[in-house]
Amino acid sequence: SWTPDAFVDMTVSELKEKIGDDKVVLGLSGGVDSTVAAVLLHKAIGKNLYCIFVNNGLLRKNEFQDVLDQYEHMGLNVKGVDASARFLDALAGESDPERKRKIIGNAFIEVFDDEAHLVQDVKWLAQGTIYPDVIESVSATGGPSATIKSHHNVGGLPDFMKLKIVEPLRMLFKDEVRRVGKSMAIGEERLGRHPFPGPGLAIRILGDITPEKVSILQEVDHIFIQGLRDWGLYDKVWQAGAMLLPVNSVGVMGDERTYEKCVALRAVESTDGMTADWVNLPYEFLQKTSNDIINKVPGVNRVVYDISSKPPATIEWE
Ligand code: XMP
């Protein structure tokens, strides 16, 4: 029968055999799949695995540095590339969610291609593709493969896509990937992480994206997520995040009327993201979180909680 330890042993020896002394590039996202794929490959080929972790400027507060530190701590040969300005410049003025996704996907491909070119003589591209990605070849949610496909249609294949592909997780389901990660001693902070969309906060800021809006939303999200952790609620929720709405609403400050931003908090239970129910978070938690956000984040004067299920209300507001 299948066990994670046996899978690791078998896969590591297959990878050694297949790759030999070749060099491999892999894009880390901070998520479970790319992390587990990287650690497996690292066991097999060590420093010949070149990991690239791109900051698109749309990650959670402190996420880039924290996760980069964790990767280094795991012994991975990883390069952190801060391309925030490039992504945010490319997004300036764009409000359409599908165009935002496309801009982010294209910027990622350009940055990754530049980095892959810096690895002399690289032969392989490793990906954290898992079985559900394989069967659902056209991803409804537009993950990395969909981005690459849409780029391919417009601009021809980037060089890194001409590399030989290695996908050590392509026969595994998500829970098996987690078990494999656990058997290789990857920490709970990676394996237990909520899903986070590739386009990041860009699809949680409705309308156009500015660096100021990103930093407001990072602060709000940080208070919400840290609160879930502190209250022991994080693991009871499948995914949570905050949305920055494109309207201002009135508030009072002393004798003054202010028109400031409104944020929506969303926390859902789900198994695969295809359907989802909103989570009945304790009123005391919502009350504390709302007060903290309004007191600590300048520019926000109203917090609402999303009590809509999917369908029809998607998890991301876009
Ligand atoms: P929706 O909003 O469609 O989200 O209910 C379902 C799940 O998919 C994630 N999601 C994305 N993930 N690129 C991604 O990598 C995307 O463009 C994207 N859009 C949504 C979302 O976070 C949720 O887990």
C-alpha cells in the first residue's frame, strides 16, 4: 500500500536516475505543492536545483521575507527576486480582473524567464503539478499553467518552457502531497497554509491597483489572519482574506465627516474551492477584529463580513 515514506524513497531515486548531473529550475510560490516538489528534488539533486521565488508585490504583509527565510532554513538553493515595482507598474490604471490576471501572468513569465537564463546550462523545468491539475487540463481558476497557455497564444513560447519538464507530484492528490511534505519534515506553517491565489491581492482590490491600496489591504489582511491564529480559528477555516472595495463611505471623526474605505472580510469552509460556505466566526472575534482594523489602519472606516455562499458568490471578489 501507498505510504509517504515509500513514495519519497522511490521518487528520490527515480529523480536521481532521470536528472543525473543536470540543472533544474523551479518557481516557488510559498504554497504547499511547489514547496513539496522542491524539497523532493533537493533531496535528489541538492544544489543543482535552482529555486526562484518572485515577489510580485501582491503577497501578504511580510510574506516574501518570511517565506524566503523558511526556504533558506530548509537548505534550498533559492533566489528571492523582488519584482514588486515591475508588477505594480504594469498594473497601473487597470481595473478589469481578467486583464489584471493576464498582466500578472505575463510579468511573472518575463521575470522567471530572465532568472532561468541566469542558470548556465539548465536542462529541466520542475513544477509542482498535482493530479487534479493534470486531469483538469484547462484550469477553471487560472493557475500558472493557464497563465502560460494564454501567454503562449499571444507571444510564443518563452525559453524556460522549452526545457524538459519534471513533475514529481503529478500522481498525487492534495492530501497525499501534505503527507509527503510531513514525512520530509516540512513545517506546518507551509503545509497548513490556506490557499492563496497566484494573482494575490490584485484580485482582492476591486478596481485599479496602487501601492497605497496594496499596503492598506496588507495591513487589514494581517490583522484578520493573525487574529484567526491567535483565536485558534485559522485551522477551522479553509481560506480567509480581506477585500478592498472601490467605494468610500461616510464616517464621523469628532465634528468632521470623513469619506474613507470599506473592507470586506471573507472566511470560507470548502474542500476544493468549487463550492464554499461562509464560516460562522464568533461575534466577539469579529467585533475585536473590526475595532483593530478601524483603529490601526488609516484610511479604513468600515468593515463588513461576507455572509454569501458559493455558488453564486465566488470566494474572491475580483
Ligand atoms: P473563486 O473566487 O473562483 O476561487 O471562488 C476559488 C479558489 O481559486 C482561487 N483563485 C485563484 N487561484 N489564480 C489562482 O491561482 C487565480 O486567478 C485565482 N482566482 C481564484 C481562490 O483563491 C480560491 O481558493
